[in-house]
Amino acid sequence: MKILLIEDEKITRITLDETLQKEGYDITSTESGRDGLNKFFENNFDVVITDLRLPHVSGMDILKAVKTKNTNCYVIVITAFATIDTAVEAIKLGAYDYLTKPFSPDRLISMLKHIKQLRDALEENAKLRKKLKSIEDKIIVGISAQTKQLVETIKAVAAHDYTVLIEGESGTGKELVARALHSYSSRKASPFIPMNCAAIPESLLESELFGHEKGSFTGAIKRHIGYFERANGGTIFIDDVDDLPMTLQVKLLRVLQEREFVRLGGDENISINVRVLCATKVDLYNRVKSNRFRDDLYYRLNIIPIKLPPLRERKEDIIPLLTHFFQRRGAEEKIKFLTPEIQSQLIQYNWP
């Protein structure tokens, strides 16, 4: 660490200078507050140690100037005239700590060790956050032509509030695409509410989607806010929309047309501003032809269709995906174990 020592008392200055040099610190020392400030503005110091009473410029003025120029620089204040008020003021202005003369150099060395540990922890934390953000920003991972085209489509579609129908087999990343559409849209600061029609019992679907009023059915002991209402201002993602019962398909159609609904057991029309994204694991048009899905709802949902190819049709993405998953788990050193033989087996696998 680079340290600037500002101390007008010669013996103290020389003693601390020599002690800190022996500890391996890069130390610059001066006796004047004005000279100390000049040195600070000319160089990048990690720590400033300053006496409180100095000629020309006070230690408090130095503290203010240092924290104004570089909030990441730590300041330790030294004083022979410590009072509670002085200490409180120094800490409020951003001092790391203060020392009262006379003090043992070991106390100062201990403080500097703590500062180094804190700096190292903060730097490591910042690196991890930056690394994690770079990984999380890769919402859609892959190098294949299909994946590149998908990303371009998502970015083009995200800017508009059209309803999107995402079609793809199980495991192709339908919710990832929905989250990407939301994160690239103007609604990204608002809620993204995912729900899965196949995971909710049919008897509870209406209540979960649109909410219910207290007493609307046995067990309804209080008002329940549904997915649509929770998503107001943002995006609702309805996965496995092909599993939606015909009775609820009518209600979903009304929401898409009128942008309003009524809670189960209620009589109040609730207006909403929600972008609707839906996903299906089957060919929804075939469901329409076999009268298992309403054609009017299908055409409302299918304004912009996005079809996701399965992994077996874009095998160029397998190794980038593996690398991404290793990085997400902080296991980059394990990537070297992906030998050419293992990679070949992974690529040859059919990935059903």
C-alpha cells in the first residue's frame, strides 16, 4: 500500500517513517499540511496518516480534501489533543480511525493491516460482482446461427409491447427467452411474474391468475392478489399455456382484449397494464385444429411467434453452454477436464 504521512513533529515523523518502511509499506512523509496536500494530489495514495494540528493546513482540512478527491482512500487522524467531539467529527467526515498521542507504532501497524484486509476483501468482492454480472448478462448463451438469430429477434421484439408466443420443446429455454424479452424492454424495472399452468391444479388456476375475494369459496379467508395484478406495469409469463382449461381460455382472451378482469367472487373491473408472454411445449395450432384450444385466443397469442430449436439442432452451442455453467458455479479450473474425447461424446449425444 502507498501511504502518505503528514506529521510536523520531527521525531514522531522519522520514527513512523522508518517503522512503516520496515513493514514493507511504500511511505512518503512530510511535515507540512500544504505540502502534504500537494503530494496527495500529485500521486495516488491508498492511506493518508495526518496529524490534526499542522501549520498552514489543518488535519481536518486534509481529511475533507482527501475524501472529496478519492472516497476510497483511508485516512487515519493523529492528535495529542483528542476529545470526543473531535473524534466524532473526524469519523463523520470519513476518517477510518484516529490515534491519540502518545501511541505505540504497533497500534498503527495493526490498523494498516486491517485496512489492507478490508481493501483486499472489497476488491475481491468487486471482481466477483463484475464476473457474476458478466455471466448473468449472458441470458442467451451460444454461438450457433440459430442462437445468434434468436438474440437478434429478442432485441427487436422486446422494444414493443406485442404479445409473444414462445414455442419449443421442454428444456429449450422458453422462460430464459421470456426473461430476456422483459430485461431488454422498457418494463425491465417493473415486475416479471412467471407462472406455469401445468404446475397449478385446475381448481386453483383461476384464483392464481386473477385473484379472489374473501369468502368467494371455502377456504378463501382473505383477499388474494393474482399473477396478473402482481405483474401490473411489468410482464407476465404464462408457461405451458396449452394446459389452460377452455373455461379459463375465455377469461384470458378477455384480459388480452379489454386489459381488465374481475377477481373470483368479486364485481369490480380491475384495469391492468401488463405485457403478456406465453409459452407452449406443443404445436398449439394442432390443438386448435383438434378443438382443444380456442382459435380466437390462439391468434391473439400468436401475434409474434418465436420458435426455439432444440439443442440437438444447434450442437455448436454445447461447449459454450458447458463453459458458461462451469463459470456460473465458480469452477473454471474444471474446464480443463473436458477432454476432446468427452467433448466429442457430448456433441454426438442426441439430447432428447
